[in-house]
Amino acid sequence: MTTHPSPTRTSSPPGDAVVEITDLRKSFGSVEVLTNITTAISQGEVVCVIGPSGSGKSTLLRCINLLEQPTGGTVLVDGIDVTDPDCDIDRVRSRMGMVFQQFNLFSHLTVLDNCTVAQQVVHRRDKSQAEQVARSNLEKVGLADRADAFPAQLSGGQQQRVAIARALSMEPDLMLFDEPTSALDPELVGDVLAVMRRLASEGMTMIVVTHEMAFAREVADRVIFMDGGVIVEEGHPDRVIGDPQHHRTRTFLKRVLDPTHVDPDADVEPGDDRRAQIKEAELSARGEPRVSSDMRDQRF
């Protein structure tokens, strides 16, 4: 077994940066998906990342926990540079939870076992201790009575709440959410967002990629708008969503908040080809179905 030396860790008082991203770049082949991303997320801060499909939002999240290896730049998580070849990334990930678009539950395990297996393997907790932690988090997400159910017996919203409980059972310092409601029926979205609101109110540091503008405006401390692999605009949600300064931000929000509006002068949006290239490169790199050619007409 390879032993990783521990990189230098800087201790930070409450409110200091939990994540520091500097000049982050990521390419898939010849397509640069992220270009010189620089930002920081403070302890207890809720940051929502919005933007059209193909803007690099999910890749940004995946670079933070090194599911994608950055091409350049640095990512510090709690003072540890995860891009350092000597970084013990498993140790860093043990303090970081991630909730994906798809639920990624083990179909052959009960809800309770889904929430305990990682605790036992990573944190070396015994079964009774792991179950106690899991039951507490299942209660937090409103599913204490479904501990013995299997994923197939749950709705999509319930499965996503189990995924959140599973992540919380690892007692993370940071939670990453990659469009956690995008695969859900509209009726089920509210239950998941309610759980996330509660986490935010309890002081959990959260980075949320989302298309839920009302949630972003209500819960986020800061909103980042991305397009074409760059940060176009960021700031308080009242400014970025309520009074955006950049033309591209205004165009995006108009189409999201008023989807029935058709602008006859916007048949061709600058950057459509770029977004299609990014989305296709991301899907191809992850082994997912390639984007169809009609995505070049998709605005958001």
C-alpha cells in the first residue's frame, strides 16, 4: 500500500476560506472546459453556481474533489492542495460530501446499509455506531421510517434524500451538490430543497450547481454565473439574479425565468457552439452519451 506524506495544512478560524481556487484550467482533449477560474468559498458560506448547459459547472465541482484532474491551477480544500501529487485525496474526500444528479445508491442494500457502509470502511466505525449516525441523518431528511427499504421501493425524491443522508453520515465539512433536483419530478423537488435549506441554516458550507433560481436567491450567500468555462459574474443573489450587470447573465436569466418569451432577435446566441463543445467533451470524458447536434440550438 502506498503511503502518502501529509501536505502542509494551514489552520483557519471560522469564516476563512474552506475552498480556494486559483487560475483553474481543465481541458478534455483540445477542448478547454474551464478557463482561469479563481474564487474562494468561506466556512459556512452557501454558494450557488448557475449557468447554461455546457458552461463547465459540473466539471468545476468535480475538480474540487479531484474526480477530474485539473489541467492547471490550484485547488485548496481546508488548506490542502488537492492538485499536489503527494496529496492523500482519500483523506480530503473523507471530509467532503458530494450529491450527484443521479442518486448512485447501491440497489442491493437497504437505505440504512447505504448510509453505513462508507462509515465502516473509511471511518472504521463499528456497525452499531455507524447505524446510530445513519439513523440520525435519515431522521434529519425525513426518512427515519424507510431505513429498511430498498432504493427501488422509494421515489426519486426519497432516493435523493437518502443520498444526502449518506453524505452527511460521513460528517463532512463541505457539501457539493451537482444539480441534485434535475432528475426529479417537479412534485418531488421541494422535499429535497427543504433538506438543503435546513443544512444551510445549520451552517454547512455548500457549493450547489443548480437551475433552481428561487432556491439560489433565497438560500445562497453568493451566486456565481458561469458561461463558456469562465466566471462571468458573481456576487450577492439580489445583485446577480435581481440586478445582473452582464448582458449574458441577463439573457440567461430572462430565458430561465420567462421560458415562454421568444426573442426574435436572439436566434443565434454568441457562444452556443462553445457550450455545445464543452458539453460534448464532458459527456465523452465521463463515458456518457454524446450530445446531439440539436444542442447547438439549446440556450439553457
